[in-house]
Amino acid sequence: MQTLNVDLGTRSYPIFIGSGLLGRPELVQPYAPGKQVMIVSNETVAPLYLERATQAFAGKECRHVILPDGEKYKTLDTLNLIFDALLTHNFSRNCTLVALGGGVVGDITGYAAASYQRGVAFIQIPTTLLSQVDSSVGGKTGVNHALGKNMIGAFHQPTCVIADTGSLNTLDDRQLRAGVAEVIKYGLISDPEFFAWLEQHLDEVLARDPAALAYAIARSCQDKADVVGADEREGGLRAILNLGHTFGHAIETATHYETWLHGEAVATGMLMAADLSQRLGWLSTDALQRAQQLIARAGLPLRPPTEMTRVQFLQLMARDKKVLDGAIRLVLLKGLGQAIVTADYAASQLQATLDAYCA
């Protein structure tokens, strides 16, 4: 087991990474105040891991809520299922919520914890690669709206994160590859040495080699923890974690959160951001090609849906949370491992990228 730390002063918390961590009470009980625990999972994950996760909270009143599985269910209506369970069983403000699942479960459980009685404790137990390397760390919680992704939410940090790499053994290949997109992101935004490592070891990660997966997860979590520790509420630096997300969220919204996985949309979005960076003269052609090759090797999509138009992209991107005074700020690359947040580009250059990627 490896232990990393997200340094946020009195709200700092550990990330435990390793195989066989589910069900170990000594890891979770110190971070679960009170006697009441509500585990939130979904229809896919619960049959696999709910019983084992419940064992870790022996001695407490432990109940559960099972949500439908899928990004399209990350809504206020689904959020209310958690509140219904908490209120039905008279959970107090000293309770703990536990997110057992992927990014959707983690985001919606975290938002429930941020809102219930104005804030209760919660623990993240991510079971997908994407959630282990990204969404479970950093305290971003929320739900989607039909007009925009993650537009309703709050910052609410977990008390700990349990990343059991063994849970990835039951993850299907498409979900694994979607998680690899976020792993690649860290190399692109701040860690060129990690990017080079991925070029050498991507096949091992995709083959679920335990050592390669553990290294990729730990390195990704450390990169994210460093950024979150420096800028918890995205006042500046933290926004670089959104490389590709403005384009990617547009894809997810346009497809109604039904046909594209988040990591797939982010992969295409990162390529579009890299393309624009190259058009601006900031990113070399060689660096752009390396990014394209790595994303292609990961089996991730290289282009958005054929039905998406430039106009549709611009309309949806205008609703992004990074829009400031009407300007669409994007995360772009000055080089491999050098991300910036900027609106310093000509509209014609963005349009050229959109034209190149839209059929």
C-alpha cells in the first residue's frame, strides 16, 4: 500500500493506494465520525463490492443507497434518492457518506454530503481508473444539467480516499481506456517525465499489469494532489486540470451524457486543445504528434461525433465554468508539461480547430 497526502491544512486527507484495501476497517473507521454510515453505490458496482465495503464499518449503523448506473443519471432527481434515504433513516449531521463506485457516484455522493444538514463527512472509494486518478481527489462535487455538465455543485473534500487497485480487475476495457485519458492528461499539463514513461509503458497499463497500474495511479494522484494543495478552489492554477474538458464537456452535453464516456470526450478535447496550441505556435508539431499517437494507442477517439458542428461547439463551450466576461478561457499547452489557462487566442484560430475536427 502507498499513502499520499492532499495537503489542505486542517482538512488534509490521505489517499490509500493498493490491492485488497476494500473491507479493511483500520483504513476507513478513523475517517468516519459518528455511528451512522450511508454507502452510496450503483447497480453495477454494488453486487461486486458492497458487501466487502460494508464489512469495513462493523460496529456502526451502516445502510446503503443503490443508484442507476450512467452519466445520464447524474442529476438532481437522483441526488434526491440519497436525501430520501438519509432522512428516512434519521441520519444526523454527524453521519458519514461513502461513495463506492466511479466518478458519477463520487460526484453525486460528495454533493449530497456537502448539502445534507449543510455538510457532513464523506469517504471516497473509487472503483474505476478514472475516478481513482482524478474525480475522487480534490473535492469537486456536483450534478449535471441538460444544458451543461457539472454546472451545479460545491467544493467538499473527502476525509480519505481508498483506491483499491484490485477493483480494476472487474472494469471493462472501455472504462479502463477512458481512465487512461485522465492519466495522459497529467503528463500533458505538468509532468513530461510521466508522459515519456507512459509512452514506454502504456501497453502494460492497458494489460492491467499491477505494478504499472499502481505506478500510474500514484503518479497521477500525486500530480493532482500537488495542484489541489496549491489552489483548492480553482482560483488559478487548478484550472489546468481541465485540459480538454471545455471541448469534452460540449461533446458530453451534445450527446445527452448517453453515448460518450467522460474520458473519451476528454481525450478528443485534449487533442483539440493541443491542435489549437500548435496553431498558436506554442506547441511543436512533434509534441502534437506524440500526444495524438499516445491517445490513439490507448484506443481513445480522435474526433468528436460526426454530427457536431462548429456552431454547436461554440454554443456549448460558452456555458463552460471557465467563461469570464463572455470570453471562453481554455486550457492550452505551451509545450508538453506546460499548461496555461487563457483567452489569448483569435476567434479565427479556435474556429480553424473546430473546422478541422468537425465533419
